[in-house]
Amino acid sequence: MTKATVTRTWIVGLIVLVAGLLVGGVSLGLMLAYGGTYVASPRGTGTDFAPNFDGVFWTTLGFMILGFTAAAIGGVIQLVAWIGALMNTYQIEDKTWFVVLLVGGLLGLIFGLIGFAAMVAYLIAGPDGTATAHQQVPRPAQPAVQQPYAQQPYAPYAQQPYAAQPPAEKPFVQQPRVEEPPVEQPPTYTPTPTPTS
């Protein structure tokens, strides 16, 4: 998961969480204010809430359930973003951000603001592990010029040093001589002198 995806996921989770808490909290307040009455407690101290079971009570109860369910879904989305951030920072050679997120997230289960602060710090200043992972991919090495088999030392895992070899000279091999058959010359015509009288 890239840092950009982690950031988007975490922000969406935060928006859903805050909106759900807002809707659930306002609905709870309206239900307690207008959805029932307060009666004296049978124990003699304090009061108890007695719902009216009318339209206001059921509407506010429905919105309260909807809001707190949305808040729980937002928390799960933020948990997914935190796990994505852990996977992202684990790819980096320096594990400082991984440890900060891991410890901050685990402490955030007990003290919520610590996990929130760790994620905000990562989103603002943390590195993207997927970008550094692509940079660390080794490039294939150029093949070295191989020496003849008899001259190579045995080193199964050592990289052989690059040694420039002069071009191999081809040994001179005398080709067998092929006798060509003699070429016969055509007879030449020489005119005979004619007597003159």
C-alpha cells in the first residue's frame, strides 16, 4: 500500500469516525432531552431515565445506532490504514518509522491520542516505503568475460573479476594444396608461306 493510499484511507476513516460520533452523540443528547422523562430512582438517590416510546425516542435511537455504527466502521477503516502504514514502512531499510507506528498504534489502543499522533506524524513526515523499495531493486550486472575453463579458479559463490581478454588469435593452418590439371593449349595455326613466281 503506497503512502498516498494510506493517507486517503486514513482520512476517509477519520471523516467517517468523526461524522458517526457527531451523529450518534447529537442523537443521544436529543433522546435524553426529548425522548423520555426522568423519575426518582427506586434506590432513593438520583434519577432514572424513563423513555416515552414515541416517535422522538425511536427516531433519535435509530440515528444514534446509525451514527455509532458509522463511527465503528470509521475506526476499522483507520485500523486498515494503520496496518497499511506498517506494511509500507517495513519495506524501508531503516525501521524507525515502523517502530514508531507499531508502538504508537499499540499504545493508541489504550491511550487513543498517542496512536492518532503517531499516524499524523507519519502522514506529514514519514517516508513512502514503496518508493524506496523500487529504488533499491538491483540492476542486472554486466556479464564478465569468461576465461577458459582450465584457467578459472573454483569459487562457487564469488563473483569472478572482470578481466579483459585479448582477442584470440587463430592458429595458422596450412591448407592442403590442390593440384590443378594442366590446361591444354589449343594448337596454334601458322600459315605456310606460298611460293611466289
